[in-house]
Amino acid sequence: MTRTAHQPKRATRPITAAQVDNHRRYRCTYTPRDSLGHLNPSETGAAPYVQFLAANAEQALDIAQQVTGCPVIDATRIEG
């Protein structure tokens, strides 16, 4: 029996230039969890965020939920 090196799987395919035209950048803020899985909001009121290219805000919220595993507060479209 031979062993092969572990190759990590990519979560998504790279976005082509044609697809970028149909996608916008969104910033999604979320409430993080502690090591036990309990919600752990910031005492300063600043929520962490992740950014994604998505077709719309709903898709951005879904992606953020899947990536962070935390409740997503909102998705804000970033212009520019």
C-alpha cells in the first residue's frame, strides 16, 4: 500500500473574467462564537467581517454563513 500526499479540495472554482462582471463585492459582518460554540459579541460593538464576490446580497449572506459558521448580521455592497 502506498501513501499519497493529501491534496486539499478547493471550496469553489476560480471566477472567470466574464463572471466578475455579474458579481459585486459584499462585506458581511457576523457575530463570532467562542471555543464552546456560544455567541461571543464584541464588547466594543465592532463586529468582524468577511468580504466576497457574489451575484447579490442573499448569495453573499449564504456564503458568509457557510464560511464562518456564525450568524451573519448583514451584507453591505461595496462600490468601487
